[in-house]
Amino acid sequence: MLLPKTIPTQVITHSLLEEKGIELAIKRLDLIHSEISGNKFFKLKYNLEQSKKEGKNTILTFGGAFSNHIYASSQAAKIEGLESIGMIRGERTEPLNPTLLHAEKLGMKLYFIDRIAYRNKAKTDFLTDLKERFGDFYLIPEGGTNELAIKGTQEILDLEDQLYSHICSSIGTGGTFAGLYASLGSNQKLLGFSSLKGEFIHQEITGLIEKHKLLSKGTYKIFTNYHFGGYAKHKSELIEFIWWFYENFGLVLDPIYTGKMAFGIWDLIKKDYFPIGSKILLVHSGGLQGNSGFTARTGIKLPNF
Ligand SMILES: *Cc1c(COP(=O)(O)O)cnc(C)c1O
């Protein structure tokens, strides 16, 4: 999969930013590829390459029913001429939601496993059983975070992004955050906004940095207070913010990742977290495919893209 030469960056203007003496720009990973948007492109790229190198023509991965990772994996496998298997948490319900429908249309074979079995997804016995059933596949873990994913996410920032003092990213499994961290320039600070409830993410990130021996010229900080109740949760305050953001800047956010992060950044700007003269780069990690599934699940309308 080829990377586009440049990823568009969009500058945001607003009276609050002027008042606080801050610049805010958005790195539009949601626009990089017509089919595989956002950070998932970077996370999958080297994994699919590796799968081919190993002579494996099937990838197998795990995800929830609305997963951006499942959606992107089905698309990437198709482009690369690989078979794909998606192990989906929960039961199959008809009609399939838009995410799974799309994945299945692209040829991904979906298998549904109950929540208890799903917990074994990384265990050797379980994976051995799967290999007996499906043959020798290339395994991509849930959420797609592994060594090669982090190699890919280190390519998100380019030289021109060194002019920013703060880089902001949402966090799920942390693979994107870890890659960004390793690619910071000196004096740059990476701010992460966890979509999941809990403090475990601090350890998770420390673990990734140690395991993959990541070095950085910059520093990082993680915020765990903008999860809005947890991963698949939302609050009307967040939905209103997503609409406000769309109406003011013409940019669509998702309620799982980028909406929470943008809310957090805006809140921090209001609270004077950022010194005067700060230049903030918000990494829009995509995920907009999930918006129609979100509306199907909750009945709440979101901006379209
Ligand atoms: C998957 C995803 C994330 C989280 O990425 P991790 O590498 O798992 O932390 C963030 N934003 C969007 C839009 C995603 O789809």
C-alpha cells in the first residue's frame, strides 16, 4: 500500500485561539486513502507486507462489531490480494451493521465468538485451534497494535510537523501514540487522550515503549479524563461538541476517538493549559466509517462526511 506524498493539514481559526495566542491545525489522516482512512492505514501497511513475505495469503484479526480496525483490515486485505478472516466479539445479528456489512462485502469471512471465548484471543491454545481450523494465517492482534504497526505509525509525522510544539492523538490500544512518541522532534510534546476509562493506559504505554525499545526526543502526557464514560459510551455534551465543531470548522469527528480528543484539547485551551505561542497539531485519526454504525446503534444523528 502506497502512502500519499503529503497529508493535508488544515488550520483552524477561532476567536478563542486568537485570544489565547494559540495556533491549532489538524492533520487529516481521515483523508489519506479513499478506502483505508486514518491511523489504520499506517498500522496495517507493514503487517500486510510481512504477511506476503511469509507467504501467507490469509490474515486473521479480532474486533468488536463496529471496529474501525475490522473495516480497514478487510479493505487493506482486498487491495493487497489477501484473504481475510474477522473474529468478531458477540453474536451475529441480522441485518449486519454497516461496518460488518462492508467487511463481508469485501470478502472478509466473519466468525462470531462469545465474550468469554473472546478473552482468550491472545492465548496460544486458542490460536493453535484457530490454525487447525483455518490453516496458517498471518495474525494481526485486536486493534492492530504490534511491532510492525508501531513501525508504521512512526511515519505519520513528517519534517514539516516539527514546527508544532504539541502533537495530540487519541488513544485506544496505544499503537498510534507509541509511534508518534518515537518520531517526535526535540522540544515537542505528545498529548494523548484515552478513549477508555481507567488509569491502566499509563502502564500500557510504558509497556509498549519498553517492549519496542522506543526512544524519543520529546516528552508525553496522557489525559484519562475525557473518555465520556468509556469506549463505546457517549454523552450528549460530546455529541453537541461534535456538531459544534462541524458547524464551525466543517470537519467531521467520530464519537469514539477523535471527538473525545478534540473536546479535550478545546477544554484545555479554555483552561489555559497551553502557554501563549503554542502550536498545536491535532492528529485526526479517521474512524468516520463508525459514524453510521453509531447512528444505527443509538439513533443519534452525527455529521456526515
Ligand atoms: C483505532 C483508532 C484509534 C486508536 O488507535 P490505537 O493505535 O489503537 O491507539 C484512534 N482513532 C481512530 C479513529 C481509530 O480508528
